[in-house]
Amino acid sequence: MNNALEVLKREFKPYRLTKKKNVTIIDSTSGTFVVKEKKDNKVANAYEYLISRNFDYFPKLTQENREDVNVFEYVEDIPMPKEQKAIDMIDLVALLHNKTTYFKEVTEDKYKEIYENLKDNIIYTENYYNFLYEKLIEEVYPSPSHYLLLRNIYKIFQSLEFCTQQLDEWFEQAHDEQKTRVAFIHNNLETDHFIKNTREYLISWEKSKIDSPVLDLIGFYEKEYMNLNFEPILERYFRAYPLNPSEKHLFFIVISIPPIINLEGSEMNITREIRKKLDYMFKTENLVKNLLPPNNGDR
């Protein structure tokens, strides 16, 4: 990256370089460009495919032949409330999925693999919290953080029971399906990866791939659940790109699996960690109750 920047500096003769997260912004008399380290041709290949599907909502590559960096056109982001940005972004994500969706044949083994992976995750989480509970319950004078966890650990086990029941129901529903829906997914959604100017853009396509569109929703929710009210965001997405019952069911199961709480560090940091993870579970439970069909959402 550094060697490439030196070459670009000689080429563009910039009057300002700005480092922003993992990119460098070059301001020069030739224009403004964004430089990002390049590990492979995934971005260029993604762009080529998306253009073939009439989706071009991304900053253009200006020099595709470079081996070690990608050079993009710079797009100025118009400031807007985070909630509005999320709504605009989910509209674009639904368009991406609509433009690139197709069905592929699968066998029962594929659904069994998903089932077993999630089942293993649930069992691991349950064993972790069982061990933790047995350890904490023996404390005569628990710390404030441990007391907070003990008071609310019922919610963890309640969520695990819900996930186990729902996963069994999902597999019973899905395993006979002979086709599954896939799309080109961004796979790195967050509001910082959406830019709006005269039109909308998604940036940071390095993790993009063809897979279930549900994965985009899961990743977005897990990154931004604390910052946004996801109910209107998901309702808007479901109107533009309706998930079938199996897909919607799977989404709510995955986000309902309790996150692992790390009890290492200072007392203040541990307490914050517990509060954050508990907030995730309570917020997710309310979301599931409001959006999952009644016959699937009893908790």
C-alpha cells in the first residue's frame, strides 16, 4: 500500500492526503480519488457482474489494472440522520437482491448442514452459560456485574429454548425444498458503507459473494442493532423483497441466538459488556415478537 501510494503521489501530484479508516483520499488537480489496498480482483469482478445485472450503484474504479490497490472515484456523502440513511440503504439492498436473485437446486444435505451448524452453535452457547451459571451461583458476594448477569440469565436460557424449538420447526419446514434462493450479497452492510449524493452508492464490496440474501440482513442487524430501530427498516425491506417463510424464519432464529458474554477485564468494562449483550437480547426479542408470524413467535 505504501509503495503504491508513492507511485500514485508522483502520478497525481496531490496537494492533500487524508487517511480515513482503511482508505486514503487523494486530493489533486486531476480530481479526488479514494485508494484502498487490493488483495484480489473481487471488487472488479463484482462490479462487472453487477453491471451485467443493471446495478451500478457503486463508486467507479478509475484504474482497474493496478495490482496492489484499487483507485475509486470520490463521492461526497451528504449528511443525513442515521435512521434516514438506513432506510435509503435498505431500499438499495432490496434492489441489489432483486436484480441478482436466482434459484439453485439443493439437496436435503444442504439444509441439514445449516441445521447442524446452528444446532452446534446453540448447544455450545447453552453449555457455556450453564457452566457460567454454576460458577457464579456459588459466589457468596457476587460483584455488581455478576449480580446483573445472574438476575437476567433466565433471558439467555429462554432465548436458547426458543431457538432450539424454532430451529427444529424450520428444518421440518425447509428440508423438503428442492430449490433455494440466492442473490449477490454485499456481505458487509452498515450505514457507513452507504453514500448518498445525487444518487445512492454502496461501498466496501470486498466481502461480497453469491449466497442467501438473509445473510445481508443478519450482518446488518448484528452491527447496528443498538443504533437503529430495525422494525421499520425490515418491514420496508420485506415489502420490496419479500422473504419466503423459511428465509424469514431462519433470519429470526439466527439473530435470536444469545451472544457470548466475555467476563474478562475491569469491573466497569465487564458490566458494560453484560448490559450491551442483554440489551441485544431484549431488543431482539421485541423485534421477533412484532415481525415473526404468530405461530412461530411464541416465547
